[in-house]
Amino acid sequence: MDEEKKIVLVVACALIDADGRVLISQRPEGKSLAGLWEFPGGKLEAGETLEEALVRELKEELDIETKVACLAPLTFASHAYESFHLLMPLYVCRRFWGIPRGVEGQAIKWVRPKDLRDYPMPAADEPLIPFLIDLL
Ligand code: 9L3
Ligand code: MG
């Protein structure tokens, strides 16, 4: 039943490079939605703000440093998965330190916003693409 679905809060980031390309990350084997290309991010840990969680996730998943002040909210995803309802704020980050790499063995890619449709994404992420096309 819809009304019994738990709302799960996950924070995600559109990392943008100097050429206006966006980073996407391929979910690794063994995780849910494996093989799909997503905007990096993840769940909050106890006591974290959204922005703190995102700074931590970007370090853990991509080995880059950024700051809370370098994250700007853009839009959000609201998607009913089978077993939970995902609420996912999307931040934009243009200022970060280091060169992103797939720490968890995942493939990553810098993609022009208009080409994001060429990569299969989680259903929650797809509606975010037009916002990035408008922004960039
Ligand atoms: N999720 C969807 N799109 C994204 C992210 C970062 C996460 N861009 C979904 C996949 C999982 C849930 O959110 O169902 C939690 O993500 P994770 O902790 O498995 O990465
Ligand atoms: Mg994650």
C-alpha cells in the first residue's frame, strides 16, 4: 500500500566540470540497480545535515573534497519504488578538489547534459536531466 511506504531520504550531486559536463557514476555489481548510471550520493548518517552527507559521500565514492558552501540545491526527485518512496534532493557542485575516480570500482563518466539520456539511469534520476539541460 502506498500510504505504508517509508520515505527514504537520499542526497545526490550533479558535479560539473569547467566544460559544463556532468559526472555520472555506474552503480557497481552487487548493489541494487547495478549497472545503472546515477548522480552520485547516498543516505544520510545519524546527525548529518544533507550537505554534510553529500560532502562525505563524494569523498567516499569519488575521492574528491568539497565544502558545504560549494553545494547549491537545484531540484529534487520524488519517486515511488516498489518497497519505499525515494526523496532525493539534487545539489550542484562546481568547486571541488581532486580528480574524481571510482573508489568502489565503479565506472564514472563526464557527460554533456543533452547526452545524459544515452545512459540508462535509475527511474528516480531520469526526471532530473531537464533541470541540468536548463541550467547548463
Ligand atoms: N538512488 C537513486 N539514485 C541516485 C542515488 C545516489 C541513489 N542517484 C537510490 C538507490 C537506492 C537508494 O537510493 O535505492 C540508496 O542509495 P545507495 O545507498 O544504495 O547508493
Ligand atoms: Mg551511493
